[in-house]
Amino acid sequence: MPGLEKDEEQGHGLHDAGVDPELGMIPGPIPTSTTTTASTTPPPSNKRPFGWGVSSRPASGATSLLPQTRSPTRASFPGSRLSWLDGAGKKSFKARFLFVCTAAWVLWQLVVGIPDSASRRARTRAITKRALIGFESIERRRQVLPKDIAGERTWWPIEDLLEHSLLAKHPSPNCNLNIYQKDRYAPLLSRYRYRGPHFYHNNTDWTVVPHYLPRKKNTYFIAINLINSDYVLPALIRVFYTVLSALGPSRFHVSIYENGSTDTTPAQLYLFAMVLDRLGAGYTLHSDAAKAGFPAGARIKSLANLRNKALQPLLDAPKGTFDRVLFINDVHLCESDLFELMLQHEVQGADMSCGMDYKSLEIKEFAPNYPVIFYDVWVARDMLGLPFYNISYPSGAWDLPGGARPMPLSPDRFRLYDLQPVQVFSCWNGVTIIDADLFVNPKHALRFRDDGDTDRQSECYLFCSDLWKTYSPFSSDGNPQDGGRGARIQVVPRTVAAYQHYEYGQVRQDKNTTAFEQEGWLRDKNNLDELIEWKRYPPRLINTYEYAVWSNMNMSVLLQHVVTLSAAPTPFHEKNGLLSTPSPRRMSILLQKTTASDPGSDGRSTTLSAPERRLFSIEGTI
């Protein structure tokens, strides 16, 4: 058509004008003299671009390309009234909106963003900090280093470091994760892909299975105290190499305080620093040449100070740098033991999680076949306040009902034997994870301490006692305490540690993965069965050992160490053959029998004070 060709030459053709046959509208000016046929009319549509409209009455001599039923809100035709002020006002609004958003972002950066970024950088520096203390300044420490690693710290391949003769001459457990363990511990990995909550239907309701939730953001502070530990440190180095490589070295800081070693422990620590350098992990390794030893009556005070020194980098770091503190003794274990402890600590929502440590009981009652049994009987107490084994006084004989299985009187013993976590009053057990907030939060600020310059109680037992006081439902004056939910301390029996290589081989549980090999709802059910029903109140009475005779059950000092928190009295009763919390009367009978045979009492009766008589609900003398 001649008119159309002319319009196309002038740039006013349908194509150049932007006719949209699908939307049925003309977003720009159209020619006033163009005619069309009915066949070119596009189908009706309810779509139109935001901010655009057309007049219902086309200009003179033009035919509308839009359905006549539409009622546009603003004219776009040359013959209609179109104010350029509308466009200018819209541009002005967009400019003002953009300015407000920019100003808000700048203000947020000034108030929150920049300080938060500085705080994050400070936390990152604290995690990745690397410090070797006591290796360069003490010449005697330099002399124990082999010539190939002394002097400048050359960049050896990490495989060569792990196979160095300093480490290779000491045996280590053969540790490997099978496919079921890798699947179980995948939520700990930084690259774990979370696909949403996993539910299990228990016939009445849907329950979230917490084992599948991501745990990849937690940061860990590893604290270790060592002395003459060259027989076990190579095994720990190999385990840490695997754990840090798998979970990400930027999430860990290793703090080791070694003192008074006369073997090759300092040289192994120096080599460990080289391994951590290759990994890119932070560390604070302190080697103290001071002679080891404790003043008389101050052993626990000295041990508490050493543990607090290992914690010092945590206390110096900005608040919020670390989420968990991992304490490890000089023990043999595998990476699966640490993974299980890390996972259960998060799944159970615990404040403190302990493994199980084992050692040969080399006493005459069991010679020559010494059993490998649970070791930390001085610290561990179940929720009845009883030790994991009963040790008779004054003979020192061990009573092991049911063989070498611990907690023979506890109702939770069956969970323990099924390798399910159990709640306890106190534990340490060679390896433990503690919430870092308990150390760095000024509201708690827990530290390791002694019991009034005595050696009657371990610093680890006293820490658990302080933890119960922190979360006690009632304060010391009897008033309700905010956040008094009770301490959540658990033992994870799948996490096993031993003090000798051969002992670990006899008790390790990492090969027992039958429970992990289930699929579908059965595996979900097994995972939910692991969850602990936390008790809010601690035991009313706690049996204790005095360190001077720590291998003997000394009931005569019980009154000095009774833990009396604001729990309701629990009467003595037997149910299904299980012994509940000891009653005051039963404890008084035990005390009477003990004081009658206590060499320190010469068989004479002991007079109780008025508070003690009220505590035991008895009058007069025993």
C-alpha cells in the first residue's frame, strides 16, 4: 500500500511502531492514515504492559487495532492529550525511590554492616591465628627436633609429614568410614546439600528427624593438655588431619598446652604445626619446659589451671567466634568417634557430650586376665547419683555385676548397652564437647576450678556440678531461675576412646554400624529412638570418691560432698528390680556401716550436726 510504504520510509510502519499482535496494542505513536482489514485484527487479550494505555477513540482517519471493549486509562495517540509532565513525574518518583533505597543501604552499612563486617573479620582472624609458643625461645626444645625439620620450616608434602619417622614408629588405629557412616555424618560437611526437613509419621503425628538437619556452620575450638604423650599423639594427628580435611579447616582452631615432657612430644607438636600449616587451619601450640609436678594437696588446682591455659585462646577471641569446645585427653580413637560425638551433641541439643573411655583394670582381683573396662569412675555419675561401678570400702574391691558393663543399677543401662545416648549427672570420659557459650558468656563464665584447695573432687566433676547450678530450675535462695531447664549432659557410647592402642582395638564400636544400615521409615524410627527425654532435676544425693583413696568408696566423706539442689525428694522404692535414688534412711544406714569400719574413725560413732540430721531425716547419733 502506498500509504504504508510511505510510513515505513518515515519510520512509522507497524513493525517500527512496535505493534504487538499478541497483546493487541500499540505502545508508541501510530500513523493516522493507515487502514487495515478485519483479518489483521489480533485476538483479544487482557495483557498490557505496566504504565501503558490507549484511547478508546482513535484519531481521525485511523482504524483501531484493539478490541473496542477496552477502556484504557490514558491516551497514547497523537490526537489525544498526553502530558510530558506525567513521564517527568514518574521519572522523578523513580529517582526519589532509588535515592531513598540507596540512603537506607548506606545507613545500614554505617550502623550495622561495617561493624558487623569488622566483627566477622576479627572472628576469622581469631580462628585462623597461628602461634608456636616455647619452641624458638627454649634451646632445649630445639635440640629434640630432628635435623630434617629443625631450622626453617620447609614446605614438605603433607603425606611425607604424616609418614615421618617421629610418627610412624608409634602404632595407630586403622580408621576408615564405610558408606553408611559417610551417609550418617554427611550433615556435618560444609558441602552438605539440605533438601528440607525430613519427617517421620509415628501413627499420631509427623515428627522432624533432626539427624538430617545441616550442621555445617559450627566452629570448633579443640583443647588438649599433654605431657609425655608421644605414644598417642601420632594417632591424634592422623585423626585431626582427616576430620579437618573433611569438615573444613577454617572451622577449627587447635589449642594444645604441653608442659614438662621428657620424650619426643614437643618435636611431634612442631611437626603437627607443619601439618596444620599445610591444611590452612589455625592453632596455638604452647610447649612449656617447666618441670611437671604438683604441690601437696594442690593437684586439682594445678590441673584446673592447665586446662584453663588451654582455653585461653578461646577466652581471648571475640564473642561468637566459636560454637563448640572439644576437649580430648591423651587417648586413641578414630574420626568416626569424633563425628558421632559432634552429631549427637547437635541432635540432642546437649550442653555437654562425653564419650566412653576404657583402660585395663590391672588390680590383683583380676590378674592375670585384666579386663578392659570403663575408666573415668572418679568423675562419671548417672542420674541416680551413683558411679558407673561400685568400689567397696575399705578393701578396694570392684563389684562388677553383669561382667564389665557399667551402670548396673541405672534404668538407662539398656540404652547404654544398645549404644544409645543417655543423660548423666557428670562425665568427662576422655573426650567431650561443651557449648562455648558456657565459657565466654559473662552470664555463665564457667572455668575449671578446685574444691577449696583440696584434691577430693576432680576439676571435671566440679565443672559438671557448676553446669547443673547454671541451669538449675531454682536459684540458691529458692526462687525460680530464668532458663532453669536443668543441665543437659549426655554420654554417647558409640564414641569410644582408650589410653593404649591395644585397648582401643578391644572396645572400639565404629565397626558396629548395623543401626545405620536400615532404610526408609525404619532408619528414621531408629534415629528418633536415640533422642533423650531430658530430666529437669539432678539426683538429690551424689556418691563421691575422695582422691586420697579415690579407688575406694568412702562414704564417711559423703556429707561433705552431697549435692543438694532444689529437687523434690524422691522416695526409695524398687520397681522391676531397679533401684531408684537412695532414700535418706538408706544413706544413713550405709553411712553407719562405713563409719563403723572406717580406720579414721577408730570404730567410734559420729555425731551429725543439726543441718545434717535434717538432711537425712534422723535424730541423735549413728
